[in-house]
Amino acid sequence: MRYLIPFSWPVAVFARATMLTYDADLMARLAGRPGLRFTPFPEFLDRYMPTMGDLGQAKVRQDLAAFKRFYFDHNDDPIRLRVLEAFFE
């Protein structure tokens, strides 16, 4: 797996990183490091799920496919995945 995550930066440097996949174990180790800010993906999903009804099935289906590639294919989170998939039942 490739990670494009900054591990340390001089104080005056600001940078953005693009993640190709989300590794919950890695992100847990990075959490709280000085100067590194991110929203844990499970927290993002918890905020996303209540909005699915407003987004519609086509958008949620598209998002779910992306979420699977980015997160669910690499992390064990069956409860959140089930909630997302149940939207289509």
C-alpha cells in the first residue's frame, strides 16, 4: 500500500496529503501528532449516514463504491457497511 501522509514537518510548513486508502491502524498511530490534522473516516461516515436520504440512491451508490475502495476493502467495519448497504433495501 502507498501512503501519502506527512510524518513530520517543520513548524512553518503547511501541506496537504492525499490518501489512496484508509488504514485505521496507521491513522490511529498518527492521531494526535503535532501539526497533523485529519477526520477519522469512521467519524466521517457517522456524519454522512444520516444525510443519505437527502442525497438519493444514485449518489449514495456512487459514494458507497468509493467508500468500499478507500475504506471498507481495507478495514473491518461490518456495522457501518451494513448500514450503508441497508439504504438500498
